[in-house]
Amino acid sequence: MKKFLINALCAYFCAWLIVFPTLAHGADPQPIEAGDPAPFSGVLFATEDAARLLVNLEQQETACQARIDFAVSEAIAAKNLLLNTCNSNLEIRTEMYELQLAGYRDYSDFLEKKAVSPGLPREWVLVIGILTGVGVTIGAGVAMNQAAGQ
């Protein structure tokens, strides 16, 4: 008896689950005219307004996705600009460093050649200096003698 009662209760519950949604589903919408009483309290929209609201609702997702895509692309562009600026700064500074280093190397080579290259011996420099001094002194004396004679 107890088993029969449980089976009957389960059958009733399952039948209720199947039948209730079909009963709860309302009838198809019935259009009403101006001045007719409405079947419920609330706001009624004209068909065009309801269609416009539906279209706006459907387009909101597309507009939101477009705004998201724009914000993402704008952020990516800003970061790419910053990256490109840093890369060009790096290239400029690297080139400037290499040019400066090449200049230092050239100057070091020049000084090395100057220091290592054989020049006139010191004795010859002394002799040339003495001869130049004597020549300048004789020239000055001749010039003063001519200036005094006039």
C-alpha cells in the first residue's frame, strides 16, 4: 500500500511538471485599440516603439563590443607608440655611442702614431733652433741698422 501511494504521488508530480508549463504559458498577445481597457496595469508601447526598443537592445551588444575593441586598439596603439619611441631612442643613442667610440679610436690611433713615429732627433732640433735664433737676431740687427741710417 505504501509503495502504491509513493508511485501515485510520483506520477501526479511528474504529470504536474509536464502540464503546468503549458497551462502557465499565456495566450498569444492580443492587440488593443486606443480606449480599450488593458488586461494588466503598466506601460503599453506602440508596435513601432516596441520594435525600436527591441532593435536598440539587440544593437547594444554590438555597440558595446565596438567600444571595447576601440579602447583595446587605442591602448595597443599607445603602447606601440611608447615602444617605438624607446626603440628609436635606443637606435639613436647606440649610433651616437658608436660614432663617439670611433672618434676616440681614431684619435687614439693618431696619438699613438704621433708618439711612435720617428721624428727629428733632439740634436737636430737644437741645432735648427740655434740657427733660427741667430738668423732672427742678424735680421733684426740689419733692420735696425737700416732704420737708423735713414
